[in-house]
Amino acid sequence: MPSPETAAVSSKCQSRPHCGQDGSAVERLFGRPDKGVFLRNGQTEFSPWDSEYLRAGPAPVYDELWLRLETALKQSDVETVLDFGCGDGNYSILMKKMGLQVTGIDASLNAVNLAKRLHQGANVKFYNGDAIPDHCPDQSIDALVMLNVLHCLTREQRTSLLCQAQRVLTHGGLLFCESAVDKRQILPSE
């Protein structure tokens, strides 16, 4: 029997048109990323996170956060991980060092390019995108990690993303989310 949280997400996934199996409605909500450009309502805009990743070096790894994530991964039967909102890939690399198969996705093309540059040869694939890809097979991911992602999305975007998470996670898979609680952490600094 699903938990109340799972049942609530499942109910919304079945009743919301943007959670269709073909993903076409998800594309309408998130847009199709093309080299860092997003199409929403016919308008073109760049990811607001792009300026955050113009720096040459990696962002810090927060020890307490990493310890919680590492513990959760070790306590679960995990082989494959999708790091959604991977940024410059630092946590992706730490998960890879645990022996996991990791794929990182980020809405910022600059972040993805920085991750690829910083972690060349690490055998982690990094992609630019702002949604879980439609071609990602159902129940193919053991763990979905979203560090500081959900608080940046609207309620409708969160619902759609969680519907996609439910689709790609294996039965009993791990969904690990961490969100900012300080309003100053919600948007990229200017």
C-alpha cells in the first residue's frame, strides 16, 4: 500500500494532463532545452543560473549535506543515479566515487559545460535540460537526487517533475531532495 505522500503524487499524476506518458505536455510546461535556451509561452530566455557558473572553479561541497546523501545511498539498494540539478557536478562525482552509475542534468548550459570540464574522464555523463528526459525508460533509475531544486520551481513544475520522478524510479527507489529554507538561497545571486 503506497504511503500518503506517494498516493497524493500518484493521484495528481493520474489527474493532471501534463503528466501524460508521452511527455508532450511536460514539454509544454518546461519547454525544450536547446543549448541553454528555454522556450516558454513562445518566448526565449536563458537559464537564470547561467551567470552562477561562469566561475572557473567548483562550488563547495557541504559536508553535512553530503553525509546525509551518502548515508541514504548506502542504506538503499542503488546502482544508478540521476542527479537532477547537478550544477557543476561535484555531488555527481562523489556518488560516482561510491561506485554508482551517475548521470547529471542541469538547466544551466554553463553549469553542464563546467561539470564536463572539471570532471573530464570521470565517466559521468552531464546533460543540459530542465526536465527528466522523455526517453528515460520507466523504472530505470534507482535513485533520483535533487539538491536545491524544488524550491526554485512553481507548484505546477514541482508536480510535473515528481510525476516524472515516479515514472523513472524503480519500485522502492530513492528520491532524495534538499531544499533551501533561507529566502536568500532561493534565486541565484546577482
